[in-house]
Amino acid sequence: MTHLWVRAEQRPNEERVGLTPEGAKSLMDAGIRVTVEESSVRAIPLQGYVDAGCEIAPENSWPEAPLDAIIFGLKELPETGTPLTHKHIMFGHAFKGQHSGKALLERFKAGGGTLYDLEYLVDESGRRVAAFGYWAGYAGAAVTLKAWAAQQHGKICGPVGVYPGKDTLVAELLTEVEATGKPRPRAIVIGALGRVGTGAADLFEAMGISVTKWDMEETASGGSFPEILDHDLFLNCIFARPGTPVFVPQTALNANRTLSAIGDVACDPDSDYNPVPVYDRATSWEKPALRVATDPVLDVMAIDNLPSMLPVESSQDYAAQLLPSLTTLTDIDSVVWGRAKATFLEHLPQ
């Protein structure tokens, strides 16, 4: 019997989960055994999984799971260096030149395990079968706007946290923006036709902010893009890959510009293809903005687990998208999972 083991997340500020209790019951009805670890932080309570009939395991006990269990989580594993022997489903961040990803692949090579990277779980057209993109864009736009509001008071953005829902976030944000006493800033979103860009634009428009929406057609020239510097806010919603243009070059730091806050929702600062190379490290919930220039001010928001700000909504949305593919785990070499495995083997160190 196919055995799916849902592990507890171990990243700070990570309360999401990729499977709801209702989804777990659907999988069990389809003949898949489901084990769910206890979790001190998961946004969806454990009792729902108990009521659905899942087996329950202690928090972070997945290393002792049966070797044939498929370990399912979202964010990266702790960087312990230990060999990985299981099949793992997660966002590995290991296939685009990320330096930390190289160590992860070495662990899989040492243990003989397999990574089914959720970012590379795609259908026949190459489109991802599930993504947190909408809520990443929504939350990313919110934090970038918070950074702008803080600048109006001569400050830098303070800590952010978890919200029970988007209405609470929007209400708080409206108060902060109104308190600046300034006209609404102008924003530009690149990747506006995708899930991430749609979420970003929806947040801005909910706040009464004018949004310039760019996508592949507007960036096909490869640069430069002086129009970006004429906006107050820039949201990068394009994932880094070979051939991605540079949107904000180092020269922008000292340029005459209106731009004062960048939200790099894609957040690949250690990628060889980073389209926003004015910063070199991700930001955090405790310190959401990195000041990269002071005259004029320019802050970068680059939090890499933004959807966790709205963990219930983002988990429910993502889990619903992914469930049809999880149901096919009974054939781990099926089309969707087979493609993901092929991508892993292509990048595995020789």
C-alpha cells in the first residue's frame, strides 16, 4: 500500500500544510495510507486528521518512518547533512543554481533517496499542478507596502506575523497607509498574468493603489527598464531562470528614481539568475526589509515563505490544487511524478 507521511514543518514561521483533513480522507478512500505528524505550529488542528482516520506520529519522527513511506512537507529540511534515504515531496530549491541546494542534492545522493520537488510537479503543458503563488504575491505586496509606509515616517519596516485571514491584514494595512498622510504610491508588477502577480495586483487594488501590470510582452526586449524606477513600488513575480532579464541593476542604487521599495516575491538572491541583483540575502519576518540604499532610500523585501502570513487560506487553496496529483501516488512513476523524478535525476550530482 502506498504510504504518505505528512511531516511537521521545521522552518521558523511556517504554519502551512499541503494536505487538509478532508484531502487525507480522500486519499485513504483511494487506498493510500496516511500518517500525519503532530505539530506545535500547524495552522490546521491535528484533531481534524484524527477524525479523518489518519495515523498520528510524533513531531519530527519522519527519519524513523518506514523506508517505503513517501515523506511530504513543504519547506526545506534542517541542514543536518545526514543522508536522505526516503522519497521526499517538498520545495527543495535545489535546481536553479542555489548554493544551499547543492548540499541537499548531495544528501540525496548519499542516502539513495529521491526528491519530488513541488515546484517542478507539472502537467503536460509544463504548468505547475499546484502553487502558493497567489498568496505569496498577495502577502508580498502587503509587506512591501508596509515598507513604504514605514519609510514615510523615516523608519524601516518592523516585524510581521501570522494573520487569521486576509481581511485582518487589509484592515491593518489601510490604517498604516492612511497614517502616512501621503497620496497612494504607484506600483508596477512584473509577472502580472501569473498567479503571483495576480495576487500582488489584487492586494494593491484593494488598497486603492494604481498598478502597472507587465508580463512577458513588456520585458521581451531584455532591458533596460527605466520605467520601473518611475514607480514607488516594484513587485518581482518572475521566478529566476536562465534568460531572465535584470529588472533593477546595481546602477539603480545611485540613480535618480522614484522607486523606494522592492518586493522580490520570487526571492532567489543566491541564484545565478537573480533579476534583482541589488541585494544578496533573503529577509525575515523579524526584519522584513533590507535597506540597500539611503540617498534616496531603497528597501528590498525578500521573505521566502510569504504565504505563511495567511496559513489557513493558503493551505486550503494549495491542498485543493495538489490533491488530484497526490491521489495518483499509487503509481509513483506516473506522468506527473515521473517528470519530477526525471528533473531530480538530471540535477543529481554524478
